[in-house]
Amino acid sequence: MSYQEIKSIVALVSTLLINGLYGWYVFWRYQQEAPGVAELFRFWAVAMLIFMGVALVAQILITVVFRAAYRRITGETEPSFADELDRTIGLRATRNAYYAFALGLVVALLTQVLSLPPVALFATMFLAGIASEVAQALTQLYYYRRGV
């Protein structure tokens, strides 16, 4: 397996793990606090802002650990350049991530058109973020395996 394939798998697993654990924690807290309509938007704003910080720090730590482990296990350093194939795959993965997030955003807005509770809007937006990261990692893995 190439470095890029392993990196995509690590990104996919870490995304699912970080988002899954944080999502479980937030929904558990939501049920414990049971915020009313007035506090609902504040609750979700705080939860999402904290999540951005937690996810950023976790991704940085996972990247550092992955690079160190890869170097220790294989004895190789990560590639210091990106060729045309890497750039093409990166662009396609980014495109698919944007598509997944845009679709999720439309679905989130539809929850309000259908008069669902506001929590459905926030949950759908949270899931759209996860879907976009998963789409990006899966696209990279697919194209590194299959080729462009």
C-alpha cells in the first residue's frame, strides 16, 4: 500500500472516530440538558464551536502520530512533493467533499421547510460535515487504488 492510501485510511478512521465520539457526547448532553427553544440555538452554537477546536487539535495530533509511526515502521519519509496525479486526486476529492456538504446543507434546510424541530437542522448539518470528510477520504482512497 502506498503512503497516500494509508494516509487516506487513517483520515477516514480518524474522522469517523472523532466525529462519532463527539456526536455521541453532544447528543448525550443534549438529552441531559434538554434545552428549551430559547437555549437551543445557543446550545448548538457552543457545541459546534467547541467541536471545531476539538476536531482541529485531534486531526493535528493524529497527523503527527501517523507520520512518526509511518517513518518508524517503514523507515521511509513521506513524499516531499506532489505530482500531477496527487493534485488531480486532491482536486477530485475536494470536489466530492463540497458536493456532499452542499447536499447535506440542502437537506438541513429542507428539515425546516418540513417544519421539523430545529434540532434536526443542526443534526443534519453535523452529519453533512461528517459526510463531506468521509467523501473526501473515500474519493482519495478510490482514485489512489484505481488510478485516474
